[in-house]
Amino acid sequence: MRYLHTMVRVKDLDASMRFYRDLLGLEETRRAEYEAGRFTLVYLAAPADKARAEAEKSPEVELTYNWDDQDYDGGRNFGHLAFQVDDIYAACQRLMDGGVVINRPPRDGHMAFVRSPDGISIELLQAGERLAPAEPWASMPNVGAW
């Protein structure tokens, strides 16, 4: 398993970039805009980690900016911790066998979400290519929120 990123939702992307980039000193490693979903993702890394982060080998901060005006009360501005796993099906099975609810099953062989005992959202991402769809995951519904 490898730690990937921490996602934080931001209300004002310019103000957040000024804080994280200009004042804190993190450097942008990549940016993607998703018009259909109406959001922008900006990934930042510490200067010493930037080259490794660009090669996806160092943890980053992911800023998620939703284009439509939203308030993030009750901790909604913190999104999730993300980990890359060698076999998403085996990781989810191990968690489920341990009594963890799989909130967003890996139906696509690529991504799943669970919650920690304290309610922290954890994203699991398949290393490399997506795995072929497999049961019981392919037909498993979402449970709760992630």
C-alpha cells in the first residue's frame, strides 16, 4: 500500500492557491478541470517532493474546487485520505472480513471508499490498470456516504 494524497475542498481557488502555493510554498504538480462535473482539481507538493509527486511517488495535497457556490460546514471541506493498493478486491475483502462497511464498492476494479471508526473517508485506488469487474463487487450497491 502507498499513501497518495489528502483532499481538501476549497471555496475560493485563488485564495487557496495564494495560501498553499505562494505563502506555504507548495508547488503545483498538475491540474485538471472537469466541465461535466463542474469542478477543478489542483495537486500540490512540497518542493523537495515535487519531482517524486509528478511521477506519483510522493504524497500530495489535492485541492478540489467546485465551481458552483457551496458552503462546507461540519468538516465537509476535508475530503479523504487516498491509498494505492496492489489488489483492490483483496484489500476490500480484508476490510469487509474485519467488519468494515464498503461504502463505495470497487465495481469498476479501480476505486473504493470506506470510513475509519471516526468517520474519516478513505479512498482505495487500484495500482496500475483497473481489474476486470468481479463479483460480489460488480453488483454491490453503495452504502451511506463516503
